[in-house]
Amino acid sequence: MIRCVSLLLLLLAATAAAAQSGPDPDATLIDATFVDCTDTTESLLVLRDGRTIYAHGDRGAVMVITGALLNDLRRVVDSAGSGVDTKDLDSCNTLGVILEGPRYLLINPRRPPREARDLLNRLERLRQYARRKMKGTIDHFTDRVEAEPDSTMQALPSVAPAEIHRKIRLSPIAKEWRCSGSVIVAAMIAPEGNVRQAFIRQVRTRGKCSSLLSTMALRAVLLATFEPAVKNGRPILSWVELEIPFARPR
């Protein structure tokens, strides 16, 4: 138990040290990892502009939070500080959070310290919202992704592998767990080349690494710039599937 807590603390500190903050819309507002005693984890990543990635096991999707929900989340994050609840930590129920700043927290969600309760309440609401949105996204768009491609298109969406590679941020937790494998992502590419929607199609790894690699793959795709599909000489909205490989960290 002590070794597990110490390891998570070191990993959180390393992640926080590497985190970026500021006016950049791609900056991370919240990066939360839920670890329990099962063979799965949950990951919740919120960018400064409200773009959000949620992954649970081998499922994950991109969504957006806006308006009052995002403003309230920013307010709570701005007022939160770093903290590690060594007294009440439970190796079977641990939440590690990196906040914009960077700041980090390591808490037991079942027995949170008073100063972390506001943030934990927001995270739990966002977690429930993200679960519903993820399911709705996957259910709604799967048929479109699996449909036969339009044979009249002159070009399908594409992206250079180097562009995706530059956007991958392998977390210290994934490095420590030596996560490797690949993730297949379906992405909706707008005529302007940005990603409007994305979700996980398949994860080729095992156990607790699944949500971590899913989150990193979705983040890389979300932040990449694509060449859009072309039909009748004009860029159009279209879906593409990409496999994002993750080599075993050394």
C-alpha cells in the first residue's frame, strides 16, 4: 500500500512538472486518473477550451463542455491547491489529479479531505456526464464509420504519421506500467482539417493501460491537423480510422 501510494505520488509530481499551462487552448485544465482494484482504469482529460476526453477501459470518446459547466470547473480549479492525503489513501480506490498550474492531488474519493471536496464533486458530475456522452457518441456514429466509403471522393482524409507522433504525450504512469500496444481511433475530419469528433474503435493492449493509451491516442488525434477529404474538387466532412502505435517504454 505505501509503495503504491509513493509511486503514484512520484508519478503525479513528474507529470505536473512536465505539464504546460497558460492561454494556449490546448493547455490541460484537468488530467484525472481513477485507479481501483479491478483491471481497468478511467481517464478524464479536460483542455483549457473545454474539449474533453474520457476513457474507461477500452472505450473512449471526445466531447466538449461549455458555458456555465466549464466556467464553474475553471473557477474550482483556480481555487484548488496541491495536496496528498496520506492518512486516508486506499490503494484500491485512488484518484490522481493534475491541475493547470501545474498542481497535483492524490486523494481517496470515498474519504476526501475537506479542501478537495468541491473539486471532487465537479469531477464526479463531469465523470457521469462523460460516461453518458461517450456511450451516445459511440452508439450514434458507429454505423457512419462502418458504412462503405463514398466512391466519388477524390481523396480521403489523411495525416502524416509524424504529425500524430508530435502530439503524443506519454504519461509517466503509462511509462511506469510499461504500457504498449495500439489504439484504433475513428475521427470526423472537418473541411478545415480539424477534428470535430473522435472515439475509440479498438484497443490492442491489456488491463489498466487501456484507458491511458486511449486518452493519449484521442488527444494526439484531436490536436493534429489533417488533410480533409475532397469531393468535386472541394474539401468535405468525412470520417477516417487511424491506428496509433505505442511502443513499450524503455
